Amino acid sequence: MCGGMTHWLRRSRIGLTLTALIALWFIASLRADSHATRRVSSPRQTLSITADTRLLIVAPHPDDEVLAAGGVIQRVRSVNGVLRIVYLTDGEGYREGVQAEEHKAVPKPSDYREYGLERKDEARHALRTLGIGSDALTFLGFPNEGLSRLMTVYWSERRAAYRSPYTRRDRPLKSETIDADTKFRGEDLTQELAAIIGEFKPTMILVSRREDQHVDHCAAWFFVADAMGDVFRVEPGFDADLITYIIHYYSWPFETDPPRLDPPPDLSSGVSGWLTVPLTTREMETKRRALRQYKTQMRVMDWFLEGFVRRSEIFSRPATRHVVLPVRRSPCDAFIESHH
Ligand SMILES: [Zn+2]
């Protein structure tokens, strides 16, 4: 979650009732047409998590990992699987959040940097609530709302690195990087991710899907798929199940939905159909407590965060994971308009 979506979210909340009604009508009409066939043709499978699971979660911003997979994280821990969470950005460029936090109409670069530190702290607290220690977390410190630019013009050292308009930084903090020369360039982010994947050897990778309407969430998918390609080239025997989640998609999740989390009605379920993980009441409550550790986010959009505390979590598998970066035009740029 995060980074400038609130204007759009607030607007969409005003239209939520109407959108929800339209969505309900749409679902009802689908059911009237083919209720029986739909039930037979697209059963929801349960995502399997065992003691052999080595799960890598890639979160564009602190809080996405709990929103999408707060239940899955608890499940991996309870079966003694291994977990690693990588945050691509600190969520530091979320102007409305910084304004609310710092009580300033025009925040300075130092305010954005401070906000990023606060969000990282919240992530540590949230994951501790889920029973996960800080050593499982990696903050790559790449630029919030800048990832899509790194897929295109700011790809290689043939030109200056991207500079965040928020923090004025052009590289992550040294302490955050695996390679000390890392700057805000696409190939540097791919390399950092490939190094993590190659070293951790996940059996399963969770990342936001390319249809997610937040520009960083969309870009995250491309970087993970590109990094997996790099790892395969070096280690052809390596494989990991690539699973995607969705956070931002029009005004989903609807407040009128049943207690379980149903997928957006018009979004593809991917190659293997929707995959769910049902949550126990206790897991649900623990997920809620973890999300509430994200105080900076709860302050500005608690209703959105709480919308993900349901009886299930939902995932899918992409049709393809073949991606070669850089690209001339980023498909994610289509989502930039909706942010400001
Ligand atoms: Zn996010």
C-alpha cells in the first residue's frame, strides 16, 4: 500500500457504494447465467504451505506483506517453514502520509527520510506481532514511486541514476545494500533481487501482480520476474513457484463482500485459478493486530487496511513470467495518472 494513492482512494470511497452496487449486480448476473458451471469449472484451490516451504515475500512498501499475506506468514511460521521478506521501498514518498505525520503542508526531503525510517520501524513491529524476527526482513531502500522509471530510462549506468523528488537521494543507504555500488538504477535493483533469490533459494515467491494499479506494485512484478530470469541463467536447476497478490484494483476489496476475501470480479485468475488460504479467527485477529502496528497508515486509511482482514487471503499464478528488462515503455506508467 501507500505512495500517493489516498486522493484516488478517497475519491473511490465516495463512489464505493455505487461501485459496490454495480459489482453486486454484475456478480448476480453472472451467477444467474452460469452459477452451476462456474462452481464446477473454477474451484478455488488452497495454497499449500509445508515445513519445506521457503517463502520469499516481495513487498513494494511496508504493509503490503501483511495486507496480502498476514495469514500466510503465520502459517509458514506455524509449520516451521522459512520466511524472508524484502521491501523494495520504504514507502517514504507518500506525500499525504508525511503531511499528516509531520503537520507540514510542504514536507522537506528530511521529512520524507524520517517518514521512511518510521515505516521501517512499523514493519519490524508488525512482523514481530506475527512472530517473525527482524533478521528475516530486508529493506532495499529503492525509491517510492520511482520503480517504474528504473525499468526504462534509469536502467543502466549509461546515464545518471534516478533521484527521488521526495528524499533527493539517488541511492539506498549503504547499510541497506548487498552490493556497495548500488544506485537507483533498474539493473541494480534486478541484481539485488537476484542475489537474494540466488542465496535464499525460495520454493515460493509472493509478489504483487502486474495488473495492480499502484505503479510500484506493477513494477515490482517486472523486477522479480527479471531477477528470476537472471537466477535461472546462472543456475538452470533452480525453480520457485511464482505467486501473485493484488492490493490496489479500482475500489476492491468491497466493504459489502462476504467475510472471506473474494477476488475482483473482472480480474483473471491466472493459469491455475484463484488460490486461497483460509484463516482461523485467531489468525485473522493476529493479522489485524499486525496491521495496526502500521500507525502512519492506519491514521490516513484504516478502512482500507482493515478491508484485508478477512477469513481468507487470495492469490494467483501469472500466465507467464518471461520478462526481460529494460523496456522502452513501462506498462506500469498507465497507473501513474491515478496517483496525483
Ligand atoms: Zn504498497
